[in-house]
Amino acid sequence: MNVKDILAASAMPVINPSYPHGPFRFINREYLIVNYETDPDVIREALPEELEPVGNTVFYEWMKMPDSSGFGDYEESGMGIPCTYKGEPASFSVQMYLNDEPPITGGREIWGFPKKYGEPRLRLIRDTLTGTLSYDEELIAMGTMSYKYKTEDPKVTADALGKLQINLKLIPDVDGKPKIAQLVGYHLQDITVKGAWTGPARLHLVPHVNARVADFPVRRIIGGRHLLVDFTLPYGKVYHDYLA
């Protein structure tokens, strides 16, 4: 193996990389998103100081990815904070849990997604869209939404998905000290909205020391969103380098 071979590899291990080169296309990606109000002090503590919160709102979401290039078929659950970066509307990823190794590894190494292993599940149970998340065999989150309650304008959905998304990417050096400490941003591309609905929703979060979704307490439910979309996840861009 020469230097050309090494530098051409997409990831470790070189003989069978965890994921290929991108960009990455997602087909029929389904979302359940519950928007709610929480404590402003909790939001401020979770946001890097370069980002400004938008009110007291956060969102908790479930995602089902049946067809994602390089990553396969998996499900995911996590939390984000609406915010701004230098006045630009954005969304900051706080914590994510999923059940497939390639998107965990690739998400952390490329974009800095805060991913850990968990067991999320999104399914339709009669008239209720239902998301659950288990961690270490314990249920820590459940969200429900009335199924296809009210149709949403596809342009509203596409605009929301297309805004700036930001992650805090942290990767240590061999001595344990920070090697990479960046705010990484990206915009989803080639978005096709196949369906979008809003409606009543509820969210139940259970405290767990290693999966701290309940650290963002539910004060008031704003509502739910159910989406079915295709899009491309491109490579990101460094918006702030803490080690520069």
C-alpha cells in the first residue's frame, strides 16, 4: 500500500471502509418532528457562543432512512435547536442516536454529527405516527402525532430543510488533546418533497445519564410535522475553527 492508495481511501479500515466517498443521496426519508418550548438557560448552555437561539424552542425528531447511498437502511432519533449564525437562520444538532455503524462513523468523522448508538423506531400504528427511542434496552423517548392531519405547503418544507445546518465537530489527537474543533455547516441539496403534514403531537422524555434527551424538559408542545423527502447530503464547510 503506497501513499496514493492511502490518500484515496474514503475511510478506515482501508481494506473495507466504513463508508464510501460522498455526496450521499437519501430516498424516501421520513421524519416525525415535535417542536416544543423548553428552558432558555438549557438552550443557551447547549449552544456554542457563536450561535444565537431563536426563542425558547427546540425540536425532537425521528427519521427513517430506507434508502441512503453508502449508509444503507437505518433509523435515527435526536434533538436540534433553531438558531442563527451571524444573522442567518440555522439549526444546531445537539444529540443523535441511531442503529447503523456507517452513518455513525461517517457522520462523526466528516460533518461532526453528535451521533451515538441507540435503537430508534418510527412507525404508523393505526391512526398514530409513533416514534420511540431505546438506549441500553430502556425506553427514553416517545413521540406521537395524528397521522396526515393537515397538509403543509411543500415550499415551506423545502425551505426549512434547505437552511443552514451546523454541528460542533470535535476529534482528539493521539495525545488526547483537541486536533479538530470546528463549527461545520452544510446545506441539503436537490430536495424533493413527496409529502408534508402538520398536526397535534405529544412528546415524552425519560431521564438517562448516557442519553440526555430529558435534559431539555418539555414545557409546551408547539406541534408536530411529518415529512417524506428525497435529498442529497453534500460535504460540509468550516464556519468557525476554534484552534486557528
